[in-house]
Amino acid sequence: MEVSRIAERPFAQIDTDQPALSDTDGSGPVIMSISRDFADAVAAGVADLRALLVAVEARHFEALDKAIVKGGAA
């Protein structure tokens, strides 16, 4: 819960056209989940969090690369 509370802080300093995570009026609820891996990495420190985020980003772009049709060919 503490990580969720802290994560909300930067959203308070936004343009007026961007709602905060806690502002669900008119747009439906926002669901935020924190994985055990993320919570463990945060608890372990910056180096572990950085390593986790690098791995997540690599998996994301690997999946994205597989989804893109190279050169427009089917």
C-alpha cells in the first residue's frame, strides 16, 4: 500500500487535462497492481529495481518485435 501511495505523488503535478490515478469520475476505475517481483525489487534497492525494469523492458520489446511484420511483408 505504501508503494501505491508513493506512486500517486507525481500524478499530483500534472496538467489539468490528465486525471490522477485516484480520479475515476467519468472514466471508470483505474486498476493498478504491483507484482511480487516489483515489490521485492523495490525492497531490495535501486540496483535490483533497475535490473527488473531492464528485464521487463527487454521482454516487452522482444514481444513487440515479434508482433511487427518486418518490411511490411505478410
